[in-house]
Amino acid sequence: MTDASVTAQSNGAVAQEGRSLWQDAMRRLRANRPAVASIVILILITIACVLGPTLSPHTFDAVYRDYVKVPASLSSYPRDEQIEPAMRTALRRARVEIGEWTVEDDRIPIVITSTREIDPRLNRYLDRAALFENAQVLDLSDDKRSARLVADITRLYFFFGTDANGRDLMTRILKAGQISLSIGLLATVVALSIGVAYGAAAGYFGGRIDSYMMRFVDILYSLPYTFFVILLVVFFGRNFVLMFIAVGAIEWLDMARIVRGQTLSIKRQEYVHAAQAMGVGTRGILSRHIVPNLLGPVVIYMTLMVPKVILLESFLSFLGLGVQEPLSSWGVLIAEGSRNLQGATWMLIYPALFLTTTLFCLNFIGDGLRDALDPKDR
Amino acid sequence: MYSYVFRRVFSALPTLFVVITISFFLMRVAPGGPFNLERPLEAKVMENLMRIYNLDKPLWEQYAIYLYNLFQGDLGPSYFFRDFSVAELIAQGLPISVQLGGLALLLALTIGCGLGVIGAIKQNQPADFGVIALATIGITIPNFVVAPVLTLFLAVHFDILPAGGWGDGALANKVLPVLTLALPQVAVIARLTRGSMIEALHSHHIRTARAYGLPGRVVVVRHALRSALLPVVSYMGPAAAALLTGSVVVETIFGIPGIGRYFVQGALNRDYTLVMGTVIVIAVFVVLFNLIVDLLYSLLDPRVRYD
Amino acid sequence: MSGPLLQVSNLVVDFDTQDGVVNAVRGIDLCVAKGETVGVVGESGSGKSQIMLAIMGLLDRNGRASGAVRFDGQEILGLPNRRLNTIRGNRSAMIFQEPMTSLDPCYTIGDQVAEPIRFHRGASAAQARARVLDLLAQVGIPDPEEKIESYPHELSGGQRQRVMIAMALANEPDLLIADEPTTALDVTIQAQILELLAELQARYGMAIVFITHDLAVVRHISDRVYVMEAGVVVEEGATKTIFANPTHDYTKMLLAAEPSGVKHPPEPDAQTVIEAAHVDVIFSSRTGLLGFSKTRNVHAVKDISLRLRQGQTLGVVGESGSGKSTLGRALLQLLPSAGEVRYEGRALHGLPERDLRPLRREMQIVFQDPFGSLSPRMTVGEIVTEGLLVHEPRLSRSDRERRADEALLEVALDPSMKRRYPHEFSGGQRQRIAIARAIVLKPRFILLDEPTSALDRSVQVQIVDLLRDLQQTHGLSYLFISHDLSVVRAMADEVMVMKDGALIEQGPTEAIFQAPKTDYTKALIAAAFDLKTAA
């Protein structure tokens, strides 16, 4: 294979403007269809999570008492069969006889009669139910014993159904996505900063400093890390900001190990020796030789770390240690879903779908980046 | 060999000590205490409890007492499960967790390695893509999604397995938890094996074996798989320790009385001794399995020697 | 004796790569008679190894072969592995370039040599063992009874290649394919292995296909030669005829590609640039766990003194592990060492890095590996100008660019290539870039650490010429480290021979080559030059 690749390379060296390894990698990444599809899907999910909750007709904490645990559906609520019981329940308190009624599109005219005088303000009873609005009492008869009550039916859509409190699941999932994605991103940044600084320092200084620094990491490794996160969460309280610091503070260990290993191996490369022999100082060697060559593995690892962090956050949320109501994250929703498994499967399926799709995409992107940046592994 | 094992066990003691120390103090820094219940106790009762459990003493003294007792093999009483000692709780829960974890481990190793080898041999063919897809699914879908989904289908929908409970260790009760525990491990092992197998199949000594007309089975199993197992072995060290010491999620969802749950329950209830007990169990397992990994390494690869 | 043993017709080998299809072999014909030795010669990338891998069904997964290959009358190209396995390791055998990695590190050499015997002959464990012991003795492994239990990593490179040969002979094959079997070995070991192969061929009467880039080896060993360039056989014929009357330009070029000429000696009163006295380098490594550590010392350089004058080239010669590179780095203060080093009379030892930095501009270094010594994420322009940033920080950007252009022109590279990245260049071009990086600072002394060893012969010659020209123009002093005696002979005024960190012999180049005094130097020179004259 070496022979073949050499010819391929020399044939490729025709362009006047050089192609950097990054440009090569991007070209290879664009050719990787699963990775490109993943990037597109991830962008769509992100946009939906960022814009969705504001565009949605429901707020993420709006409670619809009439629609507790309604199944996911593309058609609107209320269902025809729901209208009558809801109307009767609403009007029971009004103490009127319900005569003829029909559903005309989004309006419901009802003929009502009563033994007493009908109060024109009884439209309130109907308005109070989430199903109806703009109720009006029309054609009040002269004896005020009969009238026509007309109300608009509020058509609501719950594409993903509602949860056990009657809140729209789609809005909640998108809102939860904001939390999950931002924790994933922020915690990764925290882990990245600590890990890269620590690992690069250990790798670059080497020798005794390195062995002490890594000994410390080894000890932290042998601590059960969930224990750590749980303690941090218990200690700091269930706070959104501290949440990702806690998660990031755990995940940096892997990063530090990887960066250290890479730094050590780059330091042994002849181009670093050449720079040293040329009198380039520590700063020049770090900035021109070590960091640019470190970037590849770091970027790869970062894309693989985001899903890990999201997963860890979901795991904590699942245990009830994550963000608090009314905010939620995908993990919280999945936990609720698995508690309502019997009879409300959509409560598990949709959040799980969002979480796993995101994780899938991030994994594919990470793998794609690795293949693109490290083409020898094909 | 024996002297190496002895030295390794000996050198693990400082690590264990550091783990115990950090856990002990970290636990105590957290606000709240084991008896700060929702309904506050009477001051007198509280005082008595604190005295009985030595919690009124200065922290360093409590630490010294804990270490002293630990040295004599006493893990102390549980503050939450008040009729039990921590040792009793662990003695009840650990065998169950080890049983489930062990089964999952065996399942994961056989299926994972098998799939990985198939993927590597059939690289970039449909069978390989199947293995990659399965591995990605197993890695990305978290166990707290897998467990309810499996329950939904196998227990609720088809009603062929119990949805939860331990049932005194009946086989049917073990199926779902073991599957849930094994699936992500199958995925990781298959992926690792596939990757290292591909690398091994490209190595020069495999080219030699093929150039000398050795049958494909011999080339794959004798020459490639052996070196390809090394990364799997080093992954399996911590993974096995984690599996055998129980999973909070699986034990919670399926209602299994293992020790995985004690950990979270203990932390939430500030059951200091119970948390310390589980931490020690986990740390001992980690140390033990790292040692086993190193020994397996030298068994698989003669270049690694410990003398 | 009907027909040739191996008949290859119109063999084509293609590889599918991300950059499209690469044609490694473009339709070659080749034939090997029973018992003869055929050499296949070509430079890297000529496709010579791929031919043999294709014949034996060992191509990488992305490779495809077409054409016809007849082994003893039977068509074998594209046969399923099961059928091929009746031939591979039984009637044919291969040995490879990489003695370090060609054996499975997990099994003893006894197990591995026995495998083909057991699979092809169905021998019992005891029979196989007896045969292995016999084979190991035949290939000159000392104490076969003991060595049969060793693992490959416990043997030296030469011994491993001997084990490979034992394995190849196990079933007394009709055809032995040897793919650069001596390239990774030191010259003295190379000579022994070639001798062994010749001796075994005389005993067993097998045919040998010898693939190599080294014309001297081919001339020494083979009856007929195929010369390959870029996937095509450009010339073939009896070895003697081709070496005496090459017809194709490429063959002529290869034959002329022996480094030649001598260096003009420096002025007799040239001033001393570098002087070193009693340099010692000891590497200590600590092994073991906390509290049980052991310190192991390796004495890499032992008590070396030298003097290098302006315009002079001092060659340092030795086999791998002789400490020659370590000595070079110690001189440049890139490694901690004991002893004394003076640059233009100024003691360098113990100087802090800050004080050394201005001197670093005048002492440059060029490494062996043209692939590893250039930072892969910097453009050629950035690589060449980096030293100027450090040593002439006040230079304007355009002045820096101009200096880089000059340096690139001096090493015969087009300055418009400045914006490209190292991976876009060939090995020889990269080595030129590395030289440009060194001379852009206008140094007085350059440490050349095996600068030609990773290059093809024809490129080597160009680099040797380039280095000599630059030395002439700028009055440079070189410390030239190499294991390749013919290159040293063409480059150096004076030669130091090193072995195991110690100086064995030192003197003017021609004196050493004409009349070596020590046995070690004699053996080295014999191994390197006898091949050329033996044919």
C-alpha cells in the first residue's frame, strides 16, 4: 500500500495553492454521507430547540387539565366524542337544560332551556373550560327561559401528545433540548479547557512533573465517578450552571490523558527537534508545532464527548438529580416516560427519539471527523 | 509472578487510602446530615443519635474512628436502614449484583467479540455495516431508555417475561436486567474488537501467516484475534468492575435488591457509612480488575513481562 | 523440466483510493525458470513489491489484480485462498523486509516455524519440532535447542530474518520470493544473510525472486534482472549484460546513481569551528513501580573527542545503535552530556538555553526522515521562515519571503511552492525543504544526520551533490552521520568509525577506506563494497 500511496500523493501535487491537512480532511468529511446527514439533522434539531418553544402555541409549562396524557396525534383536539362530555360538565354548574346542539366546524351552537331565568353571563361557564372560548348567549327568549349559546371550539394540536400534567410534550421536549444541548456544549467546554491545559502541561514538561500529574489523574480515575457527580450535585444543589461544571469537572480526565499522550508523541517528532535545534523558544514550539497538531485529536474527542456529557446529564436527571421542574431535560422526560409506560408510551418514545437521534448524529460526526483527519484507518 | 501480584496489591493500598479519605471528607462537606428528616426530630432524640453514632465528635476524630474500625473489618452501622450494618447490606446485595453483572459480562464478551471479528473479516460488506449499526445503537441508546423499551415489548406487550422484581433469582427475572446490562457492553466490545482486528489483520505477521498458506481460521483466531484482544482486555478491566458492582439504573427500574442502588440512596440520605461501604467495594473491584487485566496482558502478549 | 516455474503475463494491479484509482503495476510480463535467481529492481513506488503480493494473493483489500500467473503450469491468479494455500508456504515461500514485525510477537519462533510444516505436511508436534531444530541450525541460529523457545522480540534483527528464512525453507519450496530482505539490516548482517541465501539455494535448488532497490545486491546475487519504473518493466536480461550495456535511460540513470567524486579538502589553515573533548552521554531510565524503581544506565557515547574546521566534512560511520546520532545531538547541546564542547572557542557546556539561542542560528541540523522532520500543518514558506522569526525578528515580512525564495532557489525548488504543505511533496523534495530551512539562517555548521538514508539512490546522488555545492559556496562545515559508506566516501574529508558508543578508528577518508586498521572497520568496508566487485 505504501508504494501506491506515494504515487497517489505525487500525482496530487499539481495544485499551485497548497491544500492543508484541514482542507483535505474537510473534503473527506464532505464525502462521508452519514456524517453530512448527521450534521444536517443536528442543525435542524438545534434550530428546533432554540426557536421551537417560542414559536409553539403552547408554553412549556402551560397545563391543560382537559388534556392529561392525550396521545400524540396529527389531528386537533378536542375529539368529537370529547366535546359532549366536556360541554355537559361545563354547563352542569349553570343548571340549564341542554336541548339540541351540533358541532359546526369550530363553533358549537347549543339550545338551552331553564326553569329559571337564564343569566346572560353564563357564557363564563363554557369559557372556563379549555375546550371552548368566545361563548355568547344569543337569541335570549322573551321569558328568558330559553336561549341559544354559541361558543368557539378551541382547536389545539398536540403532535407528541401531552404529559401526566396535561402539558404539551413537543414544547417540553424542545425546551428540554435547550437544556440538554447547552449542558452538553458547556460541560464539554469546561472539560476541554481543564483537560487540554492539564494534559498539555503534563506532556510538555514531562519527567517527574508529568508522572505526579498523571498519578493524580489515576487516583481520580479509581474513584467511582458517578459518586463524584452525585456528591457535587448534592453539595451544590440542583443548579443548572453548577450542573455542567460538575459534569465537566469529571469528564476532563479522559481529555487530559489523550492530550498528554498526543503531546508526548508530538514532542518526540523530528520537526519539534528541528525547531529546538533552530533555537525556537517554548512558546513558539507550543503555538506553532504542538497545538496545531494537537487540534485534530482534540476536535475528534470533543465531538465524542458532547454525547457522553448529554448522556451523563440525562442519567443524573433520570435518577432525579438533574434540573428541576418546571424546567426539564431529555433525561427528566425519559424518566417520566418510563414511569408512565403503561398507557402513555408516547411519553417515553418521543423524548427518547430526540435524545438518541442527537447522540447518533454526534457519534457519526465524531467518527466521520476521525476518519477524515486520520485517513490511514480506512 | 507471585511477587508481582503481591507488589501490585501492596501498591494499591495508598490509592485505596486516598479514595477513602477523599470520599469521607467530600461526603461530610455536603450540607445536611443523616438525621435531618423531613419531619425534624426532637432536639433530645437528635442529640442522642448523634452521640451514639459519634457524629458529635470533631471530623478528624470521626475519620480516625472510621479508619480504626475499617482496619478491623467493621464498616459500621447504616444510618438509614437502621436495623442493618453496612456489611450486612453489602453481603445481601453484592451477590445479586455480581450474579447479574457476571452473566452480562459473559454474554457481552462472547457476542461482542464474535460480532467484532465478523465485522473485521467482512470489512465494508453488508455484515460489517450490520455490526457497525448495532454497535452504534448499543452505544448511543442509554440503558434507562433500553430498559423501559425492553419492558414495554417483552413484558407489557407480549407478556413473556416479568417486568421487574428479583423473584428469588428466578431465571425469567434475570433476562431483562442482564440484557439491559449487556447491550451497551456488547456494542463497545464489538466496536473495539472490530477496530483492533482490522488493524491486526493488516499487520505484517498476518501477511506472513497468509503467505505461508495457513488456513483462514488459524490466521484469524491464532494470529489476529490474540493481539486484537489486548485493547478489549484493557477496556474490560474498569468495565467489569462497574458491571459487577451493580447498576443504579437497572436495579431501580427492575426493582432488584443489588448494591448499585445503595450508592444513590446512601448519598441522598447522607447515609455516610453506607456510601463509604459501597465506595470501598467499588474501589476494591477496580483495583482487583486492573490487576487481572495486567496479568491477562502478560499472558496474551509475551513482550509484557512483570518481574 | 517443461516450461518455466513462474510465468506472469500482462499483470495489472490497481488500487482504489480516496483520490481515485492508482495503477501500481501496468501490465508486466515476467518469468522465472526452476532454480534460477531473478532480481526485480526499482525505486520506491515502482510497484515491484505489489507484483509479488498480487501473485501470492496477498494484496490489500483495496487492490485488484488482472492478467495471468502460471505457477508450474497451473493458473493461480484469483484462486480462492483455500486452493492457493496448497501452494503458499508449501511450494512457494516469502520473506519480507521487516524482520521486526513479520513474525507474530505472541508465539515462540519454534511454534511459528513449525506451523507450515504441520499444516502442509501434517507432521506431528514431535516431528515438526525435530525439523525446526534442524532448520534453525541450518540458518545459523546458535543454540537451536534453547532459541526454539524464544519469542521474536528476544532476537536481533538478523536472527529474526534467519528465522524467517528457516520458515521459508520448512517445506523445501520450489520458489522463494524475497522482498527487500536485507534493507532493514546493518551492512555486515546484510552480507551474512545474502551469503546464507546463496548457500541454501545451492543446497535446495529452489528458484529465488529477489526484490530490491539495491543494484549492488542484485548484481551480486541474481542471474537475470528486471528493471522496473512506475509499474512497467523497462528492461530485462542477463545480469551481466544489463550491467555492462544498459539500453534504457532509466537503467543507465540507476547505474550511474552511485554517489561518486570526492570532496575538495578545506584550506589547510582553516579555523576550527567545533571542538569537542571527552564527550560522554549516559541515558538512564527508571523502571518499576513506586518504591521499587530500578535505574538502568545506557552508556550511549563514550569519551569522544573531535575537531571540525571551516569547510570540512567529518563523516561519522557506524551501524544502528553505535551512538552516532546521539553524539551529534550532544554536540548541539540538545541532550545532556558530559565533557567539553567549544564552538569557535566558546564553551557551550552549561550555557543556559537563552545564551545558546544566538548560537543555534549558526549550528543547524538536517534529519534522516524527510516525512517526520517537517511540521505537517505548516506551509513550506512558514517552515523555511520560522528560524528567521527567532533570529532576525526585525526582518519585514517581505524580506523574510525574499530570503525564503532565495533559500528555496538554492536547493533547486520553485519558490512558488511556498504555499504548499509538506505532504504534497516527494521524499527528495522534502529533504530539500529541510536543507533550505537550515541554510536560510546562513549557518556555519550543519549536522547532517543520515540525510540521504531514506531516499532512493537516484535522489541520494542529487542531495549529495547539492550538499557539496552548498558547502563550497558558503564555506559550511558538516558533521555527516551515516551508515552508508559509499555516501560518506563521497562527502567526507575525514571519517570516524563508531561502535557501541566508542570511537574505533579515525583518519582521512581515503586512508580509512584504502587501509582500514581495525577488524571492525575492515568488516564494515568489506560488507559494503565487496558486493559491488564480487559480480
